[in-house]
Amino acid sequence: MLKKQRFATTLLALGLIAGLATGGTVAQAADPAPPAAKPAESQPTQQAAPTRKELPFPNSSEWTSATEREKLAYLLGVMNMAMIEYQLSGPNPKHRTTVAKIVKALDGMTLRQMLEKIDAYYKANPDKQQRPVFEVIWFELVAPKVNKG
């Protein structure tokens, strides 16, 4: 069982490394396509390629307009990256990292609990709406537990 976990972790790590080694493309999203129109004889046969825009680091405006599922997906991605790094480096990493602190501070907290705390933070701090979500995670969820312990 342990060999399967190590194999899966190694395989995942190699995939991440390969993705980063190829130049680490910037996350982009295509603008949604307009609704399909009824075919007409006079319509041109060529359509312009959808324009791409860079995805921003989410702050309050992106966070509050996101669906619950999108918020949970973002948090799952953050936590997956932390857990992968933690599994690869262990509890006493060779190089300086914040990952062990994130993993320990958020241990036992569900994604939904994290989501609720982030929502509550933005609601309680209307003057800090430009603060990135990850900054809220670090300074409001992780740092207080790290500084306490």
C-alpha cells in the first residue's frame, strides 16, 4: 500500500515538474462564445478565434462573484499543492518553505470551513476588498495558528 502511495506521489510530482519545465504557461480563459445563431446564407463561414484573457489572482471581487463550487475548487487546488509539496519534502524540509505551516495550521479544517472564513473576512472588511484570497488564507487562517504555536 505504501509503495502505491509513493508511486502515485512520484508520478504526480513528475507530471507537475514536466508541466513547469515546459515553460509554465500562464492560466488563460477563453471568452464565452456567443449563442449560436440560426444558419443564414449571408453569414461568413469563418469565425474569429475567441480572445483569451489572463486569469487574475482572485481577490474579493472574483471571490464574491464565484459560485460555491468555484470557490471550493480554488481551495482544493491550493490545498492539493500544499499537500503534494509536504509529501515530497516531509515535515522537516531541506529548503525554507511555508508548506509545513500551511498543512499543520489547516489540519482538520474542511474546505467548506475555509470558504466560510474567507467569506466572513471579506464581509467584515469592506476596506480590504483588493486583498488576494491567498493572502487572506495565509494571514487570517494560517499565521494566527503558527504564531500561537
